[in-house]
Amino acid sequence: MEPVSLVIGAALLAAGFVAGRLGRRRPAGPPPNPTPVCGCGHTLSQHDTETNTCYAELRRDTFDRRGRFAGHTWVPCTCRQYVGPRPIDEVFVPRILPPSD
């Protein structure tokens, strides 16, 4: 091979290496912890454990008879049961049975 081609190839290789080192992405840090939510958008802590109903409230826009914005009202969430991920201790720990005599 001729020396000019080797020099041009080495220059292109060096330019690519420098561009890759300078233009690489920096890690933004650890990702935030995911929050388990139900299909209604509320967490497990906003659902009653015995009845499985959601006791959170949602903000709804209200309008007057002419269709103009009249403010907000708070209505109860219509979720009937928590369908999100369950905590590990509820899955693997057996239920405590009443003592037998």
C-alpha cells in the first residue's frame, strides 16, 4: 500500500475515535424507583385493604348551562378493586389461621 493511503486511513480512524470519546452520552444517574399504581392511577395506599375499593378523589371540571367553565368539583374515584402489583409479603406469607384447640 502506498503511504498516503495509510496516513489518510490513520487520520480518519483518529478523528472517529476522538469524535466518539467527546460525543458519548453521560449516564444521568440511577433511574427513579417505579411506583406501583392501579389502573385508576392511584397507589396501593389509597385503596382499602378489606373492601379493595379506592377512596381517593378526582378533580373534575364543571360547566354551567351555557357551557362556560364554572370551576372544579371533587368526585370519588370509581375504581372497584386494586389491580396493580402486590407487595411480596402478601404473596409469599401464608395467612395466619386462628389457633386450634
